[in-house]
Amino acid sequence: MATPVVVSDVAKSFTMHLRDGIKLPVVAGVSFSIRSGECAVLGGPSGAGKSSILKMLYGNYAVDAGQIIVQHEDGLIDLATASPRTVLAVRRLTIGYVSQFLRTVPRVSALDVVAEPLVERGADREVARNKARALLAQLNLPEKLWMLPPATFSGGEQQRVNIARGFITEHPILLLDEPTASLDARNRDVVIALIAAKKATGVALLGIFHDHDVREAVADRVIDVTAFAAGKIAA
Amino acid sequence: MTDEPLLRVSALSKFYGSRVGCENVTFGLWPGEVLAVVGESGSGKTTLLNCLSTRLLPSSGAASYRMRDGQFRELYRMSEAERRFLMRTDWGFVHQNPADGLRMTVSAGANVGERLMAVGDRHYGKIRATAVDWLSRVEIDEDRIDDEPRAFSGGMRQRLQIARNLVTGPRLVFMDEPTGGLDVSVQARLLDLLRGLVTDLGLAAVVVTHDLAVARLLSQRMMVMKDGRVVESGLTDRVLDDPRAPYTQLLVSSILQV
């Protein structure tokens, strides 16, 4: 089976220049891979570095050392050293990301927020909107909200917009940062079903789920992040 | 997406006597890309913008631009007339103060139409129709077409300036603090409009701003300047979420949370 993500020996620390340059090690020696059609889950307590790993895989955090090899179009690229332009192309075509919180744009309707990633990939705007409608309906977002900008929505409503936006495309790799944190049971089940559908189409998923039931339902494998604690490995 | 940049800048420096305006700036800009240049007043970002747009000539360094025929031309080796032609047709420049980019004593329609006439349009009916179309795209009512921008609010003037710049279908737009001096609600509307136009038209843009939220919303890539030098550059969200340079960390930590 294809392995579109291979992470080897990745390290990350933060240097706080405003605090006399103290260095906060986050993770070191991070090595794992993800296969197509599986959902791997990053496990470990808060502060272990789960989100940092996810953010490095999305190019949102810089990488101090190591490689993140991703299958992109017909080749392999190393996200740890890729140019900003390459990272943007990877995000458009290869890696999708559902963040914990929705970053809202003034005046853009929920429907268009959801449709946007498809439009960026060259889809017709009406086709993209139709797919967005279907997803928002599946996630039980009341139809009267669809044409409103999500800035004033509740936490759970915003998160559903965010999930729909992340799941609308057919990225072969999908990163999920606590997508179910503020959802009720019914909508959690919808997300579990969406993840199962992605797996069935061969998407490689990597997620963080604090909710035990969701993790049980979706995880094929748990990657224990405490094994990568920066203190454990001599720098 | 083409693999060749639209604009190639290498080792650009501008000195005012012994004072540094900007020093050793190198980057490439591709079609459809928005690059934000951030930094405090005096960091050299406006000097850089003025050099790029050839409103100022640099002390050293080079910049080349891919013309519509695919050939790269050295900006600082062009004749004044060629540069002016580029400015009128293929480029736009949105000033912070709309009064600097508009003619305040002619009508809104003429402000837009003038750029079209500069590129050779002569048919009055067509020019007016295009002007009406562009006014509506920047959300100015058609019945204001014969009013002078003096009678417009700050936000409307800025939208008119944008229409005036985009009417000729430029490929590259320079913006100097496009939302500076506007009320927050007016800013939001303008940012949304700019975002939409840039995406729909596939424009490349260099946006100078001191507002990191504006940079986050408009740009994919960002350069942070201090004392005339680029201290950090990269993907906008990477620079803002994981700032590496001491000065960027200071800027990011200084944002007021609301």
C-alpha cells in the first residue's frame, strides 16, 4: 500500500528572543509514516507536541531538523526544506487541514468559506457551492446560516463549517486537529462517518482527538508522541 | 501556474546619502501571488515599494519584469517613456491616501475612464460602460458616476482608486497601506473586496502594511523588514505563527488581542 507521508528524525524547538533567547525544546527524533487508507492518531498528554507535529506537516511551523517526505503530484518533496511556493502547491493539491478554530474572513458567507478550497483547485463555483450545501446539510448546520458569515456563529457551528471546508476537497492527505472538540454526539457521529468515507477512498489521515469515543471509532493506530519528548534524546 | 516569476528582484539597495533606505533585498514574485511587506515606519518598506514600482531609482541591484510577450526586461534600464507606459497599462499603484492616486476634481467615471483612454480607448460609450461596470465591482452606485471623489467618503475614495487601477487589467499591483486611515468596518469591506478581486483576476501584488492582520488576510507570502533589511521571510502563516527572528517575535507579540 502507498505511503504518502514519511517523517524521519524531525526536531522542533522554539527560541524565545524576548525572553533572553531561552530555547524551549518541543519534540526530537520524530519518525513515523502514514499509509493511504489509514487514520493514524497522535496520542499523548497536552503539551507533548501533538499540534506542533501536525503544524510542521502543514508547513505552518518551521522544522529545525529532519525530513518530512510527502508524495506530491508525481514526485516526492521534503516539506522541511520546501520553498513557500511549493508548500502552497502542496496545500492546494495534496495536504488538507482541519484546524481547531475557524479563521473567519469578514463578509464571506459560510457557504463560500466551505466552497473556497474547491474553487482554488479550479472547480466551477456553482459545483463547489452544491457540494458545500450537501456537506453543511450532512453536518446539520441550519440552512438559514449558510449565507451568513460565520464570525457570529457558536463554537460548534463554526467547527462544522471548518470541518466541511476541510472535507470538501479530495486531498490525498488530511490532517485533523481536534475536529470534534466542540460537537454534540450526533455531529460527532457524522464526522466519524466522514472520516470512514475518506479512508475508504484511500486518503491518508493523521489526527489529534482528545475524545476517547471518537478516537476508538476512527484510529487504526496510535502514535505515542511522548516517545519523541525532546528531553529524551540527547541533542 | 507558470514556473517563471513575473518579477525578479536581486540585491536591491537604496541609500539616501549615508542613510539606508533598503538594503540587499532579493525575492521573486509569481503571477497570482500576494507578497506582504511588513515593518514599522522607517523600516524601508515604502522605499522598497517605490523602487520596485520605479517611482524611485535604486542605488544598486536589479529588478526584471516579465513583459506580456514573455521577455524579461530590466526595469532600471528602460527609458522613462517605457516605464510610464508599463505603469499605465500593466501595473497599478494604490496609494494609502486616495487623493494621491485620484484626480479629485474630475468625476468618478472620468477617473476610471482616464486610464482606459491612456491605453488607447476612444469610444465614449464603451469607456462609460466599462467605468459603470468597474464602479459596481467596487460597490459604488452607478448614480455616483458623475460625482467628484471630493464628495466621497474615505472608504469610497479608496474603492474608486482601486477601480481606476484595475480597469486596464494590470498583472501587477503595488499597494501602500491600502487600508490605512480607514474605519475598521470600512477596512473589512475593502479587504474582502481586494481579496476577491485578486483571486478572480489572478493578480500579483506587493502590499506594504504595518498591520499584520491585513497581511494575514491578503497575502500568501511575507517579508519582515527592519532598518532597511529583510529580517525574515516565508509563508505568511508560518512567519506569523512561528516567528523566528527576534524582531518578528516582537512584532507578533505586540498585536493587541480583541
